[in-house]
Amino acid sequence: MAIPQPSRGSVGETVKETYLSTLAYKILQDHLLAGELVAGNRVKIRIDQTLTQDSTGTMVYLQLEAMDIGQVATELSVAYIDHNTLQTGFENADDHAFIQSVAARHGIIFSKAGGGICHQLHLENYGKPGRSLLGSDSHTPTGGGLGMLAIGAGGLDVAIAMAQGEYWLTVPQVLGVRLTGSLRPWVSAKDIILELLRRKSVSGGVGYIVEYFGPGVSTLSVTERATITNMGAELGATTSIFPSDQNTLDYLTSQDRGEDWLPLSADRNAVYDAVVEIDLDNLVPLAAAPHSPDNVVAVSALGSIKVDQVAIGSCTNSSYSDLMKVATILKGRQIHPQVSLVIAPGSAAILAELAANGALRDIIAAGARVIECACGTCIGMGQSPSSGAVSLRSFNRNFKGRSGTDDADVYLVSPETAAISAITGYLTDGLATAADLGIRLGDLPDPVTRGADTYAAFVVMPPELIFSDQLPPLSMGPNIKPFPRGQAVPVGDSITGRVVLMTGDNITTDDIMPSDSRLLPYRSNIPHLSEFCYEKIDPSFPARAKAVRDSPIGGGVIIGGENYGQGSSREHAALAPLYLGIRMVLATSFARIHRANLINNGILPLMFAEKADKDSIMLDDDLVFEDAHAQLLAINPHTPGSRQADASLLVKNLTKHNEYRLIHDLSEEECQVILAGGRINAIKSTVPPVA
């Protein structure tokens, strides 16, 4: 039985053939609304679908309500509840009720808690080859495994996409990854993306779409491809994409959605901006060692590391085929007595299939703990390891403290490596050890077509009720607070601030705004959440920033290094600093989504032209960006939406009586957003109110 669908016409049924020959550019061209499709240009594209999850969703829908719209402009939008499902108080449940009430109001499909992880659910139920998808989660590129142009973005960008059906982005270059050969048993799709991270680093994909091609592609299933595109976020890539081929059709048919298939591929003579070749025949089991996804080493080279905890699941590795491999490894065996093994299936449908075919019995009999179909452990929402523990996880991030235990060592591995290590009690290379244990990974059965009972988690509002008087009012719990709004910069005024924090390279959004079981219930309460901003780096930061905010200087400045703001798409990493009075962030370079979130909230991101200038600034220095309008707009002669060359600006240090040359890559439209005090301020007058 097919899943519920919104009663709306679809758009973009075919992808146009153009002179641009990569698959990514074909889909971009098909969705182009404004601008020229040239790498580095700012363009506007049509967004077909959006997704949100509850950790970011409450803020998204508060922003959507602030725009006074009616029915969403997309062909399909889904609000998933999968992050904050641990209800130890009223806060999470109130957020879920609010999101459901907004979804009903605007024609958004609502996915209840327990149904599964947003990216796995969207892959199973709604993803379509050739469609564009914008999601308020950095792992939205999971949809690229189906041949979608799936992009993670900040919450406000997703709210605007729902309101207007469009999204501005800087056109990326395309990094081609040519796959040859085929994977051996015990080597998995996870090892492919770990190998790419080993070669390219967590910033190696910045400014690129990663497109996979070559004869090795046909050896990978859709869920294997989705594992790879999911972790493309860890490269810093805009998105990642695979062709849509017979394997794609097979997957969609297994989900009773064969009619959604569309064959898509790059032209035979496609030219990429750069190419990486990976021979699947020669890959071995890999692990990302603490504390970064690109700290990749062969499992065999790490030696016999004692393991305390193993966690299998997340949007990266919770598919049916992943868990069937795990069940095969565990069948008839016991996990090591000193290991805790926890497993979270990616969807209720997958859990139901595991129960139906007996695999769930094998998993439980081995001593595993099966927990809710949700993000949970991956985001520090429960299952934190013990002090100083080693935790193997089939997840996508191992930033220090992300597990909820600051001194734990987290290794990212494949489900196969995780499962066999849970049995031996030590980090184990299945290629070298499986035969000795009598474990064989044979062919796995295809998933069966699921029935109507597996879709009870989806709520689709009848069209006649959307934005009608028959709907109850929005549900607003006491923990849901208004989001902070930036202040416009009057013509002739300067942006002035005191340096309140100095950071190093690769600062993550986890560093800026921690995400764990203590704080996730407060994602809709920025004033409370801001008290924990940067607590891992400088616990005194919130008090110092507020003191400066409330002083005559009027606001603070953060000094950052390379790749500032990498990691999650969480908009809270910009909203909390905004609430604390941050006016500017000066860094060596910015991660894509966080840069956009800063701009959307009216915080000016500038980059140092000379590293020595960054090193000369000290805490409590007073900086001024004089006559912001003149500096930003005088050097932006192009039309709104177009990109200009890096532009030189001057920031003066009033304390040291010197000045620094900084650069930016802001379009004129982004400059106007900054000067307006944020995107909501800039666009509110352009969105017609509901009659």
C-alpha cells in the first residue's frame, strides 16, 4: 500500500538535458529560477521538498509563523519527530505539539515520534530522483543516495523555502569520485566514505558537490549509497549525489514506490572540477579515531583496543540491510560480558521487518539492547558511555563530548566492525577474524513491501482543513520562547564590538551550542540555552558577552580560525550568540551552513586576509567596522543574487590603534540581509500576509 501523499500537483517531472554534463548541474539547471549556473555565482533554485526534525524544527516553525503565510509553497514538506523523543519533562512533548499544530495549519505532513529517523524515513517514503530537497539538518544529503539534490541548511532557509519554494545558494564546483571494483565482505559503504574523509579531511569538500560515478556504483545498493552521501556532510560538501539507475528502481519498488523512479546520470563525457578514484577491491575496514571523522586509520593498524560500548544505528547506518548484517553476525552468539551493545533501527518499518523474519530475536538473544527508532544516542540523548570508556559507533560524528561523556573515546566504524567487536570485546577487523569465529556474511534477503500498518506515524491533513477556522489554535507551551531578532544597521552607522572570545580551528556547532540530553529540551528557549553557549571552551563566555551587550559598546565579537562552525546545521549556534549580543565573527574561513546561519540572523562574517592580523588581536580589544553600508555596498556593484570577487574591507582596532584588512564573499543580497538585521527583517515585507 502506498504511503499518504499530499494532494498537490508535482513539478519538475523530468530533468532537462543541458550543456552542463554532470548530474548535479543537470538537476540544478532544471531547478534554476535566477542567476547563471556558473561555479561561484549566487543563484536561486526551486525547492520541491523540505524536511525538518524537532531539534531544529520548533525554531523553523516559529520563523515560518513570523512570515504570515498560508499553505506551504513546496510540493511536499514533512516535519519529523526523531531527536528529542526522550520525554523526561513537558518540554519535548510541548515542542512536538507545537510542531504538529503548525504542520496542520500549513499543509505539512507530520511524522510522530517513534516512526523513525527523518533521513531514513524520507528515503523510504518520500524521496524521489531528480527532486530538490532542503532540510534543517546537515545530513539531509542522505537523499542523494536516491539521486536527489538534497541540501542541509539552517532553519530559516528551510522556513523561507516552505514559504516561497526557493533557496539561494552559491553554485558549487563538482568533485567527481570514480568508483571501481566491488566491496569484499566485511568492507562496507561506511569504509568508502571514511576513505574519502581520510584523503580529503573535514574541510576537503567545502565548495563542492560530491558526485559518484564509475563501474563501482552499480555494485552499491541505495542504502549503501545513502550511507556515503549522508557522511558527505562531514567533508563540508554542499551535498553528494549518486545516479538513479536499476538499483534505485529496485529500492523504490521494494518500498512500493516504483512509479517514483526516474533514470538519471551524468553525461558519458562529464567533466568534473576534480576527480578522486577509489578502488573498492582494495579497501579494508576503517575507523575514524577520536575526535574527528577524518582521523581515519585501518582497523588492523589500531591494534587490539578494549571496547566498553558499541552503538549501532543513526541516520548513517540504520537501514534494513545494515541491521540484517548485524543480526547475521550476532546470531547464536553472545556479546562480550564487558560490552554494552545498543541498537536503534532507522524506522518502525525496519523494526517490524526484523521482528517478522526473526532477526530481532537473534539480536535480543545475543544480549543487545534495542531502543527507540530515533536519533537518540548519536546526539547524546541517552546511552552516554562510562567515564573514560571506548565506544564504537556506526554514526557520523565523534566530536569530543558529543556522546555526552567528555572523556570518552569514540570511534566511527561500520555496522559489521561494530557487531564483531561487540562479540570479541576488542576493536576487531572482520577480514582477519571472521573466519576464525565461524561468521560468514552471505547474501541478504531483500526487504519485503510494507503494509499500511507501518505508516501509522504519518499524519496528513485533509486539504479542506489546511489553514481553516476548523483547526485548533497553535499549541504554545511555556518553554517555547520568541526567537531573537537582529537590529538593522542605520545608514552611516558602524558595527562596533568588543572581542569576547578567541577560538582555534575547526570549531564545531557542538562547541558553540552543545547538544545533549541536558539541553535538547530547551531548543525552543534561546534565553535559557544561551547560558551554555561555548561552555566547553570558555564557561564564562555567556556572562562576559551579556555584560558587553548591556554596556555602551553594545555587542561582542568572536575571533575564529579555519572552518569555523563545521558540523551540525543547528541554527542555535547563531541564535544563542545573537541573543548574547554578538555582532561580528572574524575568522580565517567558515563552514557553509553556519556562515549562512550567521548572515540569516544579522551577524557579520568576515575573513582575515592575513593570518598575522588574527594572531595580533586579543581578548577585550574593541573593534569597529566603520560605515557598514558604505563598506559593504560600495564594493558590491552586481545585481542582487550574483556573487562578486572577494572584497577588501577595513576593521579598526580601537584598543591597539591599528587596522586589519578583511575579505568577504557576500552577495549584494546577503549584504542587505546583514544591514537589515537578519533575513526575517529583510523579507517580511515581501511575503504577502494571509488574508
